[in-house]
Amino acid sequence: MTPEGWRRQVDPMRHHRETHWDYKGRGIYHVTLVVEKHYPLFGQLAGDSPEDAYVELNSFGKKVLERLQDTPRIYGEKGYAVKILASQIMPDHVHIAIQALEQLPKSIGTVIRGFKSACTSLYKREYAGGCPKDGTEVYDEEGIERNIMQFSRIFTRTGTIWEQQPEHYHERILHPNSNISDMIAYIQNNPRRLAMKRTHPDLFKIQEHIIYKGLEIRVMGNRFLLNKPVKEAFHCSRTLEQKEIEVLQNQCLAKAELGTIFVCAAISQGEKQICKSIRESRLPLIIILAEGFPDEKNEHYRYFKPNGVYFEACAEGRLLLVEPSGELFERPDIAKKTEAKVGDIPHESKRWRFVAMNYIAEMLAQ
């Protein structure tokens, strides 16, 4: 048993640096750059509702945007054929969808590091030290410019504006079976999602040490779904044919429309398909997580949020994400259900973990 319990520890960098991937070759990347301490260095969220939310950039944020837009030209002169497909500067981080159009002289990381370095140099040159070097007034009433100056205290200690992670930035590769329009929509919708999270903060807070039917769990989302009178668990064998999955899907949808709350680990493709159909029908759902939430001591704990497919449902109160306590997997009844012996449970076995998750889903639905 590891300190994290049954689950693998959440690694915020787990999508970074894929083995056997040619980072000099053609490809499309979604890169996220975070400001140290998540400080709102670039501006502030504005708009009267999530639907019209946008980021009001301060003077430094505007200069960062200009530098980003100029990156293809700057690196084009150095032999790097890159294109910015989409970008979004948020108050405390930057999203970039960047495409390598042909073989690069060095990895795409060279371009990203160059952009980061340029932004840090810009801040150091024009703002570090507590006053702007161009003589402009930055202490406005709302504080959108004031934040630039106040960050100087952090910058003096770190020497960079960016979060200090071992790999220095987060990145996802758009693989052939991925949808580029989804990536671009995710980037462009960031202000709206941030506004939704601020509008419904309780739905995006990890709730610790919840006891339900004798089970200890951690949850995020609409906790009251657990109190619904009719709940039912389902899981699909990987051997099911598509027609069989569709039959089960129709049955689940019919019950969900009548008020049944389904509980599922969403492991197999069939389970994912049915959960997707329930979610897209705007019906409630409880999901057992394959990978848990960040630990309370993890610096990303405060900023954790569901991924793209779950975010909307969570914001609308139609979703509850559940992480079982690691101690549950040492219980004799669960070990017996998974054909494992207590004290000798193969925690690294995916099959064992998945069977146990399905059983816990059944316990929550009882």
C-alpha cells in the first residue's frame, strides 16, 4: 500500500514529454504556461456573465500577447516553420495551440522556452523594481495595473515570471485520432469556464473525508446526487459487441430520464459511450475516478478542475466525481469480490483496480 492508497498519485506533468515522440517533426501541441503562484499578472476576468466573459489585459498582458503573435515571424527567421492556431491569455496563465509545419532545427520546446524567456526579460526590463520604466501610470483604481507592480516582490525571489516546475510547462500533443476543433474551442472558452467556476465555487471544491454508507470518499461536484432515492450502477464487459452496448445504453437513458442516478467507473469503451450519452442528454451522473484528485499538500490542489468533457456537467450540478479512500481496498469484502487476498493485493494491476472500482460503484448505488 502506497501513501496515496490504491490509486496512482496524480502527476500534474503526466501529459508532458511522450516517449518516442519526435518533437522536431510536424505536429500540433496545446501548451499551457502558468505564472508563478498563479498570480494574476496579465489582467483580470471581466464580463457580466459566463457567456460574455473575457480577459481584460493589462499593459504587460498586451505586450505578452504581441510577443506571442510575433513568435512565428521571429522563429521563422531562424528556420522554424511554426503557426499559432489559437491562443488565450488568462489572468494567471497562457494557452497556446501551436503547429510545427515541417521538420524543425531543434525541438518545439526551443520555441516555447524562447517565448517564456522573452516575456521574463520584458517584465524585468520594464516593470521589475516596483515602477514602470516607460513612465506610464500603473496604479489604476481597479488594480488591473497594480498587480504588475506587486508581482515584483515574487519576481525578485524567483527571477522568472513562470511557475517553477521540473519540466517548466504543460503540453499535450494532438494525435491523429484527436479533434483540433475541440482543442481550439477549449482554449477559446477558457474565460467562460473560469467565470462558471467562480459563479459556482462549491461545485468545484474537493470535499474531503465524506462518509457515505460506511465508505470514505472524496468528491467534487453536486454532492446531493448521493441523496437521490434511486441509484443504479452499471458496467460493460470489454467483450460486449456494439449492438449489445447500444441496447444497454437505451435502457440506461430511459431510466435516467425517469430519475435514476447512474453510478459508473467509466473504464471500458462501452461504459464511456453510455456515460457520454447520459451526459449529452443533460442527465445526472456519478463517476468513480480512475485517477484521484491531487493531494491536499499538492500545490495544484486549489486549482484542480474536471477535464473538458466533465466541466460543463459539473458547473450545472449534473455531475459528481468520486475518489474512494485507499483504505477501502484493504477491506475483506472488496478483496474477496476482486479475488484478491488482503495483505497481498496487486495494487499495480489495472484489472484488479478496475474490478474494485466497479464493485465500489455498486456499493454507492445500493
